Amino acid sequence: MVNGESAGRWLVLVLKVPAEPSRHRVAVWRELRRIGALSLGQGVWAVPDVPVFADGVGRAVTLTEGAGGQAVTLSAAGRSTEDGTRFQALFTAARSEDWAEFLADCGKFERELAKEIRIARFTLAELEEEEQSLERLRRRHRDLTARDVFGAPEAAEAGRRLKECAAACEDYAERVFAALHETPAGD
């Protein structure tokens, strides 16, 4: 979490990336989205001025300049406490959207496991696929937690749901191993 003093400090990136080839603009956009930067308008992005964003900001600047573009990074603060509060609210709202997407992904994962149990698909290949999906959820949760510096209200539910997904995957793993170790009737 961000302390009171740094809560009002922001890095504002002003980026101008050549229109062609578009892959450069897309790469910069993806990096900024990946770190959770707020888009303030055409080529203008902002993140809280805290260490967790430093590497991503550096990568976005490097990508921009590597594409022959221009990058300016500014340190900024609101002119009033209300400005800082509004900006923090915008950033937290964006994280709430990220958490909502994560929670939806947890639901998809749980439905997928339930389907596999319902149709009795108890194979090692399927278990491995589900464990990879769970690991993707764990990585996403770590990434979201790192950039949710103000603590969106959905974060606690996301942590609970991730634990439920892990428990559901463990249950599925036990079913797979039980099915694999069953002895055929008559042996």
C-alpha cells in the first residue's frame, strides 16, 4: 500500500510513437496496460510514483524510443488534495475493473473443473492443463496485487476466490489419482 505522502505523487508519461509500423504502438500500449497505467488521453499515461511501476515505465520508454518515438516522463501532483483524491479514485476504479475480470476468470476455472468432474475426465493431461490454468490465476493475482497500491475493495474477495480455486484443483487432482489407481473389477 502507498503511504500518505506518496499517494499524491504520480508519474505522467507523454509518449509519441510513430504510426507505422503499428506493432510498436501496440507493444507500448500492452506494456502500459500490463503495469496498470491510466490512459489520460492520446499518448498520455499516469501511474503512482512508487517503485513497483518503475520497471514497467522504463520498458515503455525504451520501447517508445526504440521505435523512433519520443518519451517524456514527468513527476506530478494534484494542485489540491481533491485532485489527488480524484486521481487515486480513478486508479482504484481501474484496479476494481481488473479484479472483476480476475473474479470472472476464477468462475470460469471453477466451472471448467466442475465440467471435468461431471463428465469424469480424470486424466493426467487434463490435470496438468488445469494446474497450468491455476498457475496463470496465481500469477495474475500476484501482478494485480502488486499494482493495486491503494487497495481496491475487490482484492480481499479475489484472494478468497483464488484459495477456493486452489482447493477445487486439489480436489480434482485427488479424483484423478483415485481414478488412475482404481483396480479393474475382477482383479
